[in-house]
Amino acid sequence: MPARRLLAFAALALAACATTASPERSPPSVYVMRHLQKADGPDPGLSAEGAARAARLAAWLRADPPAAIYASTTRRARETAAPLAAALGLEPRLYDPGDTAGLLARVKAESGTVLVVGHSNTVPEIVAGLGAPRPKPLSEQAFGDIFRIGRDGSVAHLTLSGPPPRR
């Protein structure tokens, strides 16, 4: 009957694992960033540098991947989100950059980690609307700033050129 004892032991071990408290995970975050470097022209896409940095974003968010990605309807915002969305098998959810209230309602209804790709003039308002202190205005030349807002209103100012976030 050793097999029966082994089976009983395995059942007890599984039951113990099921009742052991798992380490507490931090609540999901919302990452808010401005689109990356853009080319010139009306509704420009990303420059070569911006496209390379957008590809890096997927690896950068590996430890805390978004369950939803929101990008404004502009080409540069959509192109910033595209490599990450493709890597995660997600379809970016488009929003009107003039409707911050509508965007905030949608983001707050999400249960997982979220990435929002906006613009230099909308990022501070979005961050503040999520309950964090309003950041300083972003300059027209600032690209790669990412604000991680915890569901508790905590905020971390990160940069795409810096170390990736940890969960």
C-alpha cells in the first residue's frame, strides 16, 4: 500500500498549499505616458527613434504588463502603443484626447494594470485625474517620461531610458 500512502501525502500537501497565504501583491497600476518621438507633418507617426523606443516599451513593461492599453486617436500615440499591444495580444482602446473625463471613467473601471498613451498637454491632467499629484508640464521635447499611479494614488515618475518597473 505504499502507493496509497504516497497518494494521501500528495493530497495533504496540495491542501496545505491551497490554504497557505500567498504573498500579497500590490494593486494594479496605471501607467501614463506621452507618445514617443514623432516625425514631422500633420498627424505624424513616430520617427525612427520613437519607433525604436516603442519597441523597447514591450520589454520594459514585462514585469507589470498591462491588461488594457488606451491610446489617443492620433497616429503617434497609436504607433507608440502598437508594439506592446502586439506583444501582449491586445487591441489598443482608442480615446479622444479632448475627452479626459471619459478616458478617466474607462480607466478607473479596469481591474488590471493599464497603460495610457497621451500627449504633453494631457498627461498631467490624466495623472491628476487618477488621484496623484499633478506633475509639472511636459516640455515639447520631453519623451519617455512615464508616470506609474497606484490605485492608492501613489505616483512614481519613471523614464523609459531608466530601469523597468518592478511589481
